Amino acid sequence: MVAVFTVGALGTLGAGAVFGVDEIVALSMAGLLAVASVAERLAREYLDDGKLTLDEINGAFSPFAKSEEVEPEPLPILSNDEEGKSKPKHRA
């Protein structure tokens, strides 16, 4: 649950700063919401049949699991053509 709190909190640190929310308040709220989300999923799974399987537990944490690394798309390079207009040119 500590990892869930950390992932949820750090994801909103920048957004809190943009909107003028105190950092501690933004981190606390986001972290608590992330933990509450996992706790709610676990509670719902438990209410279904009165037990939790390993798959159900893993499913509750899956939104916060490490995502696969995706290679970012290269940014276009701007170049000037003969008319003086800038056109995006993709890297090869």
C-alpha cells in the first residue's frame, strides 16, 4: 500500500503546483485516493464470495503496476523551405 500511495501521490505533484495547491495537501489527497481505490477493489472482490484469491488481489493493484516501456515517437525537426515557411520534417 505504501507503493500505491507513492505512485498516486507523485503523479499529481506537478498538477497541484500548477493550480496553486500546497504540495503536502496535493500529495496527501492523491495518495489517499490511490489507497482507497485499491481498498475498494479488494472489498468488492471479497463481498462477491467471501474470499480473496491471488488473481483478485493482483487485479486490485494492477492499475498501479509497472507499465511496459514504450519507445517515444521522435519529434519532428523544423526546417525552412524556400518560401520562408516552417514545415515539420520527420527524422529518418
